[in-house]
Amino acid sequence: MKIPYNPGLVIEPDDGKRAYLIDSIRHPAEIQLLRRTYGQSFALIGVVCQESERERRVLGKYFTDPQRLQDKFASQAREFIKRDADDVDNKHGQHVGDAFHQADFFVDNTKSDPKDEQQLLDEGLGRLINIVTHEKLIRPTIEETAMHHAHSARVRSACLSRQVGAALIDEGGTVVATGTNEVPRAGGGVYGEHFASKFPPHDDRCAFSRGVCSNNQEQNAIVEELIEQLPELKDVSDKFDLAARIRKTRLGSLIEFSRAVHAEMDAVLSAGRVGVSTTGTRLFVTTFPCHYCARHIVGAGVSEVQYIEPYPKSLALKLHCDAIEVDADNWNPPERISIAEERKLTEPPAEGRVLFRPFNGVAPRLYERAFEKTWELKDKVSGEMKMTPPGWGDGWGAFTLSYPQLEAKLSES
């Protein structure tokens, strides 16, 4: 039942079920506070939308018709979106980019209806509601399972910078390889993957041997070299502040000095080591690929990439706009046809590209809770399908008592 919002109205806890919607979360700390407060009763929905469409909507909301056609106002809209994603000058400001990937469920809001007659989000959000309420039996899609495998691979990484995971699936949805960002090991693969043995192999990952990130070391060496070589920089009194400002430039975004193989490459190489073709495969990765990985993904013949976390440092779309497509509606998969097939064509075939698009559906963090069988699904006598919740509840409710009150109640029973 939908109840109109009434400012200042106090809602007393009772046995009634209520759902509260917060229409905007812009900082990871807000998510952590809500999760610690409400536990499993809180679900975060990440709303995906193409950047060009977001820009169009910002222009439509804040600018007049004549202004929308002017470049300076379009530039203001882009700056607004950029600041919303990451306010670099304000630690407690807008940081949607850091918060977004922590969602429990993702839905695409790119398409819009100018007449406002279609409910374009009903299918995706309806599926989430069915998962929460158990109105229907819902099981994972191929995409959700693939991203779950990518997430499982992600947490294997001991990289000091970040954890990334990838899963490569074939045309039938079978996972053919997984990968994580980790230091490569002689003989193939990466460190951290071995069976229990009498003589475990040496582990030379940065976290367990050197205790320092090689990428940061090399960045700092370059900064020191710049200051040393340029007289106008060498004479600056506050060298620490100068070095910090230099690191805020694109120099601080350099990633080629890391010892780790990236997750996408680990997955592709893992497939290659066992003789599995990567042509026509789909890659699911927890973070948008960097421009180094993007070129290899294209070259490996991967047809589609789905990701969760944005990666602003990546220049993949800028450097490989000829080979990458971000609009699924305009996508033509890269296909190689034989000379015999080409002779049958009456016009040139459509240009094929690799599709890079955001992941939609149940996020890895919700996967187990959404799909694990916790309800009885049949009558134990007749065998007919009948969904019955367990005696302890549905797993989505929150305690309405404080810990001391709850402990007192438990001690009474």
C-alpha cells in the first residue's frame, strides 16, 4: 500500500510490513550506515544510464531550450555529472562512483518515454520485488551467475591497490575461465593458486614478500625526477605539496608499473593455456577494463563485456572507439564470414564491434541470499509446489528492539 509522504509524521513500529524508498545515495559512508542500522532489511539499487542520456536529462532539467544547444551549458552539465561521480576536493562530498558498485541490484534506466506512458523499469524492479517477497520462484540468469563467478575470483586477489575479478563464458553460458588481478607465477597462472602440499610454493605477492606497491614506487620516482630535472620546480620550497599536486595529474593515474596481471588478462590467458578459444565469448568483470586490457579483449575475439564498477582512469573508449560499442541497440557483434558467404551478400556487412555495457540484475553481494533455497517449495505429502517460509522468518526483516532489549527477551524464553 502506498502511503503519501507526510513530513514529521512519526511511524511507530508494529507488525505491519513497510518499505521505505530513499531516492538518492551519494557517498559510501551512507551505505555503510544504512547497512549497519538495518542489516538485511536494506537493499541498494544501482541505476545504470548511458552518460549521453544523463547529460541530456541534466540539460533538460536545469536549462532552457535555447541554452541546451550551447556548448558552454553542455560543458556545465558534464562537469555536474563529473562532480557527482567524484568530488575530488571534498572528502565528504559527492562520491557516487565509489558508492554505485556496492549495490545489491542493478537496473538500466537509459530508455525513456517522452509521453510517460510506459513503465520501462517494471520488469527489472518487479523481479527484485519477487525475490524479496517470494511471490514467485526466481532463479539466476546466465549473466548473474557469470558475474557471481567474477566476484568469487575477485576476492582471491591480494593486490595492495584493488581487487578485480573476471569470468569468461562461451556462447552457451558455460564458464570457461576466471581471472583475478594478481602477480604472475612462472609456469603459468598467478600466485595464490595451489593445492595443500608438504612443500607449498614460495609466494612472492607484494602483500607477502615486498610489502610495497611497485606502481606507487615508480610513480614517486618519476615525480622526484621531474622536480630534479626542471629548475622552476626544483626551487619550490614546499616539495611535499608540489609532489602531491603532481600526483593529482594524469601521472598519478599511471598503472603500467604494477606487477599484477589484470583480471581480464588472467581469464583470457587461463582459457588459452587449456586450449579454449576466446572467439565469440562474453567477459564479465567486476570493474570496467583499463585501456591496456581493452585492446587485448578486442584482439582475443571477445564479443561482449559486462562490468559493475566504473573506472574513470580507463581510456578504452577514447583509444578504441573504432572497435568498442556502448549502445546495445546499435550493436553488431564482430563476426568473421567466409569468402563463400561474402559472395552471397548484396551489400557490405555491418561493422562489428565489441559491446561494453553495465551489468544489470542481482549483484554478487545479493546472489546467495536471493537464490539459496531457504523456503520449502513443495507440500511434503502431495509433492505439489507450495512456497512456505521457514519458521525463523524470511531473512529480510529487521529487529525492532535494541540489543539489550532483544537479549532480555531471549533470556526470558
